[in-house]
Amino acid sequence: MLYDYTCSKCGVIWEEQHPMDDRDINVGKPTPKEYCKDSKKCEGLVERSMTAPGLSFEGSVGTIKRAGSEWNDVLKGIKKASGKDNTIEHY
Ligand SMILES: [Zn+2]
């Protein structure tokens, strides 16, 4: 998994590849100097950035199907009203 980390002092953000169980392995340790904006003055600590890489809306149509046809009709209505350039999914 690719995780985002940030320096508590200078706020620089970088990515590191870690297994999920080791994602906090460097949290609370001094930020590697090569990442910091001012490597001489910065004595920040590593924090895990709360972004969610890989978040997607795949499967949303399936969710709509489970919610029932009434909801689907509502979505169809919204899609019709908002024109062809929207990204609303329905079945
Ligand atoms: Zn820093």
C-alpha cells in the first residue's frame, strides 16, 4: 500500500510504500532530512497524512440497485434535469 506522510514542522508531504501493518512504522520518528523543505532547521516528526489513495466510486450503481427502484427513478430525474454533462449513474 502507498501511504502519504507529512512532516509536523514544515508540512512537506511524501509517499512511502508499506504493508498495511507497518503503515505507522515511521510515525513519530524524525522526518528524513531529504524530505524537509529546510533540512537544517526542521526537526519535525513524521505524521501519517489522512488522504485516502485509491478511493473510488466503483460499485455505486450496485449500491443504487440495492437501495431500490424509487431511488433510481429519483436519480434519473436529476440526471435529466441537469443535462448530459453530469456523472450521475443509474441503471
Ligand atoms: Zn520538516
